[in-house]
Amino acid sequence: MQLEQRIKSELEENPILELVEGEDFDESFDDTDTDDSQSDDEFSLDDYLNDEDIPNYRLAANNYSKDDKQVDMPYSSGVSFHDSLIEQLGLSNLKEEEELIAEYIIGNIDEDGYLRRDLLSISDDLAFHMNIEVKLEDLERYLAIIQDFDPPGIGARDLQECLLLQIKRKKGKNSTSLAARIIKDCFEEFTKKHYDKILKKYEISEEELKESIDEILKLNPKPGSSYSNPMGKSNQVIVPDFLLDNLEGELNLSLNQKNVPDLQLNSTYIDLMKSYSGNKIGATKDKKEALTFMKQKLDSAKWFIDAIRQRHNTLYVTMSEIIKFQKEFFQDGDETKLKPMILKDIADLTGLDISTISRVSNSKYIQTHFGIYPLKYFFSEGLQTDTGEEVSTREIKKILAECIDNEDKRHPVTDEKLALILKEKSYLVARRTVAKYREQLGIPVARMRKEL
């Protein structure tokens, strides 16, 4: 969106720059004469700067084709996460100073619903910034009030307290009661999945333990996220920079320019400058200054239009080479067809600097008939199979993810076993490398994947 804002800013600041409205871009006027004597007493800039004389169609842009469906974009509204807590605080019948203290505590609760700062630091802040002296036990009392607010688990200082606050609100069942005891007294064993220790401590069956764990897994580790728009933040919408159509096997790439309108020079100002330039006799000081101003704006407008064109060209050339390199993938979206590709490969093909390719790949998206992808998705290192064939590390990661998805959760597959599975598929990958890829996929070690 930065480019759209920059274009809007340039249009507001430079009167010679305007949107293209179905007219050819006019670059025919290129006056390089900087003689300040070019002026004409018969012309007044006021005659040409009145918006009331400009038709409405010149002040608006429509970048949609007749086949595009134009719809109004919905806007989300509602009470933010912190506003909700403040509203509930107003129902707590606290005195004015007590409410100020509680409100300060709420202000320190993060978007996940946790109070990350310790109460001693909050006490110091209140004394220093608000001149309010408050004891730690009183802060504990105010925090306990907040922890009774919705959503359950709010105001917890760690995950254990968060889960405990939630489980205490559930109606008493045997599994719920046991779940509360596990969270309170065996939290470390639970998080490390040392289920045998829990079974031994409480002398329960695996079925009873499984029911209690199921109760715990229903709890929300981030209660603040239960708000669709936490902290009043707006949801991010990805607008693809490229559009790729597959027309009977032929790939057709285009830039998505619905939000980046075409620009041109304002013909009114161009005609005015031509008139001023053709009348050098009797030029007044005001007209000299006006012509100098317009020439500066003309140079600025031409530079900006050229910069936009160069940007479009850089984007198009870069994406075109990526598509050529990964053509098999773009035909049907099969990840196994992605080839190893690094920034230098595309830099060599385009003749552009690696830093330019890096900027493009890290911030742009392409829409295909099988989904929207960030450009950096198509870059990966390569490995060789035992037959010497080079494959993308992304293919290796996909195989690892599939193996782990299909494993017996009572006996998860270790990294050593995963390395052997890859070897059977002709991929020579060391156990240490398997562990690195697994971590990059956000998958925990085998022990942490164990289930009853």
C-alpha cells in the first residue's frame, strides 16, 4: 500500500501530474529552455487552477474492466479487547482510585490476554507516574477481580495460571477435577508429556488420563485472541501484485494495477506552459516565477512517471523469470515440481542486482489458479538424491510433514527414523538436517508429539 499512498501524495502535491482517463499519455512537450523571460501578461494561473471548471470525470478514476464485479468492501467494527475489559471494570463497584489502579493493570495486559509485567513493577509505575501508593496484596486483589472477567483466563501471568483460571470455571466432572489437579500439581509433567509419571502419581487409568487431557486441550492458551479484532487492530488483507492465468496450458502473467492507476501530464498545464514559452516579451516577475514553478513540477512529474514504469518493468521481468524457472509448478501447483532456486539464479537471468530480487521476493505476492503465494515461497536450496538428481528442500520438508501426519501418535517417529525413511526414498539427509527441517516446519520432537 506504500506505493498507492505515494501516488496519492504526488497527485496532491504536483498539479501537472494526473490520472489517465482513457486518453493517451502525452509526452510531446519537452521544453528544456530555462530562460525566465518566457511569460505572457495575458494569462493568469488563476484561470487554470479552478477545480469548478474541471469536469467530474477528470477527478475520478475507474481501474476496473467491464467484466469486473465491483463490490463494496466491508468494514469490521465492534468493541476492542481492552475496551471490553474496561466496560466490565465499570460494573465492579470500585472506588475511583481503585478503578484507576485496575485500569492501569488492564493496560498492561497484552493482546494474548496475559499480564507479562510483574506486580512489583506495576506498583513502582503507579507511584512514579500517578503518585498512587499501593501494596502488592491490594494489586493481587485487583488482579483477581480482572481475572473474573470474560474471556476466561484473562490477566494470567503464565500459561499454567491461564489454564487453571479457565478450568476452575467449568462445571465439576471427574475429568474436569482431575484436569485441574494436573494443571496445578503436574504441569511440568503434562507439558513434557511424561504421562507415565502422572498415571503413577494419581493411580488412574489411561482412559481417565485421556479424558482429563481432552478437557485441558479444549482450553484457550491465548484468551485474548478470542476477539476477532484484538487490540483494535484491523485484519490484514493480501492484495496480489501479480495475476497468473493458465489458458489451456499457456501461462499468462499480468501486473495487478487496480490500485496503481496510470499517470500522465496534465494537458491544461502543458498548454499553459507552451503559451508562456511562446511569449517572451514583457514577462512580469510573477509569470517568470510561475513558469519556473511549472517547469520544476514538470520535471518532477516526468521523473515520477518514469520511476513507476521502471518499477513495473522490474517486477514483470523478475516474475517472468521465476515462472520460466518453475514452469512445471505453475502448471498445476504440485509442490514436488518446485526446483531448487536461489536469489542469484534469478539475478543472473534478469541482469538485476541480488538485493533488488531480494526486495521483490520478500514483499510481493502472486495469485494463481491454485492459490496466492508470496514470491519467497518459490526460493529454496537444493539437495542431491543418491542418483545425483537435484531436488528442492521444500520437497524434502513435504515428505517429512506427511510422515509425521501419518505416524502412530502413541509411538511418534524419531528424527533417526525419519532420516531412514528419506534414505529409502533415495534422499540422503543426515539426522541433524532432518531435525533442522522439522523445526523450520514448526513440528516438535517425537516425545512432544506423543498422545495416549
